[in-house]
Amino acid sequence: MLENKQIAPLFVSMNQQNKPIQLADYLGKKNVVLYFYPKDDTPGCTIEANDFTKLADEFAAQDTVVIGVSKDSCESHQAFIDKFGLKVELLADTTGEVCESYGVWREREKNGVKSMAILRSTFIINKAGLLENVMYGVMHDGHAHDVLTQIKRLG
């Protein structure tokens, strides 16, 4: 598991428009909120994405970009964005490489059945590429607002 003040793992992944996005693009320029969620267009994931969208201008005012990551395809991400008018970048980690490097691909048990899934988690990465806050197993309710409060403390 990652910890606060570690160097954030670098990544390259395709976004909803099938364009490569990499952490290195933001180093020295923007803070990054990297949030991992299980699946497009499901109840909790939709609430979380809509909450980040509602606060998009406030994150931008803090020199911060918000990027969501799941194992869904680029096409699924674009449909999710179009359906809800989302204002976040979504990365299609179809290989699971980004999920693995951030330690969010975990075994879970649901109704007595074990399977692998993304653990809803968020990482605040400062402009220098350091993890300011590592949050594993977050709840979607009020999460975007809590993250914005933490971003504002970065100054």
C-alpha cells in the first residue's frame, strides 16, 4: 500500500477520447486528484463523478485536475461522461496496470463470493509528484467536498 509523502507512481493510460494521459504531464504544473472507482454508470460511482463535476471549477481554481480511473473502456467512459455531463477526465485502465501500481485492485467478498474489484480510493498528488494524501476504501457520500477541502490546504 502506498503512503503519504511517497513519490506517486507514474502512469500512462488512455482517456475517454482514446488519448494518452500521463502523470508526468502535470508535474510542476498542477495538483492531481486521482480517484479510482469500480464501474461506470453505477449508483455510487455516478454520485462520486457528479460530485466531482459540481466542484470542477473550484478544483480548477486551486490548480488541480481531477482524474477518475476504472477498468472500463474508453467508449464506456465517453458514454458515462455524455450521459451525466461529467467534467472529469476518465482513464480506461483496461490492463489494470494503474490499479495495481496504486494498490487498489483487491479481493473482496460479496454474498459469500470472492472476486477481484477496484477498492474505491483517492490519491491527492501535489505538483512535485508526492502523495499528499492516500485514502483507501473511501465512501462516495461527501467525498469530493472533503477532497476539495484538503486541496485548499495545500496552498
